Amino acid sequence: MYASILNITFDCADPRAQARFWAALTGWTVHDEVIFGQVQFAVGPPPEGGPRLYFVAVPEPKPAKNRIHLDLIPPGEDQARELVRLKDLGATVLGTQPDGAPWVILADPEGNEFCLEG
């Protein structure tokens, strides 16, 4: 037997806004939960199962680059169209692109990095 991943958790200043951003990005549903008196937000899970994205409020700001990030595959492998959509949702393209890389490095509204594959 092996452990299964339940959540990929994001510490954030505004968990509701972050959950809405990632729900719009993935097409998953936002679910709010009260745990130990604190409202937390889950996005997902996808119909076929897998881990949820989970958003909790923390008082401190994001200190540095993430040590873990998500890599996204655009629908229909149309990176250019998906890049426009993600920017419209509030993502920003970061200036740390390696020359010739087939992916684009972005950040969500609170600065969490993620990649859009090409």
C-alpha cells in the first residue's frame, strides 16, 4: 500500500480569490470548508479523481520563488490561445524564461509560479 495525495495546498493572503482564479484556470469547482473555525477553499477534484488544489489563509507574505510548481498542458495543445486566456484571468508572464524553452513561466495573482507547456 502507498499513500495518496489528497491536496496540493497553497498558503495565501486571499484564499477565496486564489481558489476562484485556479477554478477558472482548470474548469474545476470551488468548494468552501470550515476547518478549525477557518474558511478554506478546495478546487476540484477532477471527475476522474486525483488531488485537489487547496487554499488556506496565512498571515505572512510569499517570501521567495516556489520550491514546487504546477506544469499545465493547454487544451488542444494551443499554447498561444491558452496564454491569452490565463493572462485575462489575472496570470502574469514572468521575465525568467530560459532561451528557447517550449514552456512559459507564469505567476498567479499572488505570485505563485506555474508553467504552461508548449
